[in-house]
Amino acid sequence: MACSPLVEGGAVLLNIGAANRAGIVAFDKSTGKVLWKATDDEASYSSPVAASIGGQRLALFLTRKGFVALDPADGSVRFEYPWHSRNRTSVNAATPLILGDVVFLSASYGTGALLLRWQGQQFEKVWSEDDLLSNHYATSIERNGFLFGIHGRTDPGFSPRPKLRCVDLKKRTVCWENDSIGAATLTCAGDQLFILTEKGELIMTRATPEGFQPKCHAQVLTATVRAFPAVADGLFYARSKDQLVCLDLRK
């Protein structure tokens, strides 16, 4: 229900989570014919991404069971790393974040953050911890070696409140945090950070480790907003459950 499809070459890749080796499935994008199936993993809320790492093309998935890297051409699994909460009501939702030869993973429910680096023909764990940046639903973004994301569970009424954080990825330290945002998605264009809250407020600030410095904000949608927005050619597209807006950022 939550996974976005990934078009890679002539295939559409999906985190299906079905039985009979149909955890991850590739369909022909023209005909819908099944091209290949892989893993027995249950589905997560996370969407797949593709990248060229270590001289080869890989499709990266964060399933309910953990991290999976496979060949998008034939579905052969190149690497698996079990990584999930012990809580059966938990979700893996954030998309794998590719940063050169490393991949950043994050999840809530006491799971935390994980950094993997490609070494030879596989990924190796660099570090893992729960107190740095624990993403619930929204994927963090990276700029100039710093991560910006929502830390903590975003369920209504859950305590403590989630925090907007800036994290130094190399030093593994929190540069700053703010607990007034709540649940939100983050989008970056240049050095501008666009924060769209679950309540439909758009906040514009600079993506900087120097502190949270909002420049402007506006109520652009009615609640509830959970879909990720998009920025294209200076236009900002966002939607709630029943409304779509396009904002001109070029003015």
C-alpha cells in the first residue's frame, strides 16, 4: 500500500512481500509480465532505489526483514543484511539513502540508524546506533556530509515528540534539533530545505549545521499530509489525502 515502484531499464520493481519467492518482483514495464521474483521477505513501507556501486548496478530494498541488494536485470541477490525491530507492529519505512559507496538506513521502534560501506563484493557494517537519527516514516536527506531528518516515532500522542535534527554523519553527533515540527517530510533543492508537516504547513529554511533558521512558512494544505512532495523546474508539488497544490518557488 505504501511502496512506490522503481522503473529500472525495462522493468518495474516492487516490494511485494508475497509468498512463493515473491518478496521482490520485477514486471516488464510495457506488458506487465513477471520478469523475475526474489526473496521470501514480507513487504515494508519503504520504496526501492537503484545505484551504481562498486562498478555494478544494484537495486536496493529495505524490506520488513532487512536490507537487500540485488541485480535489477535478473533478480539475483548480491547481499542481505537482516535489520528490523523486534516489535511485530513496527515498520521499515525510510528509503535507503545512497551516499557514494555507503548506504544509510534508519528505522524507528528501537532500531535506529545503520551505515553500510561497499567493500569488494559486499556491504560491511561501519556503525549502528539508536540515538542518532531514528527515522519513522520520512527519509532523511544529506547535504555536504550532514543529514537532516525527523528523529523518533511520529504516532499521534506518542511521547517523546519527534525532533527535526541535523546530524554530522562523519562525527556521528547531533548539530542541532527542534521539537516544534512534529511529523514531516523533507525535500532539498540546492541549499534550501523544504519541510512539509503532517498538518500541511510548509517551512522553508537553509540546510545548514549552524542551526534551524526558518525563512518563511505558509499553510499550503489541509491535514493529513503524508505523501512526499516533489520539486521540478522551480515548482513545488504536494498533496494531502484529498488535495493537490503546485507552488511557484521561482518568484
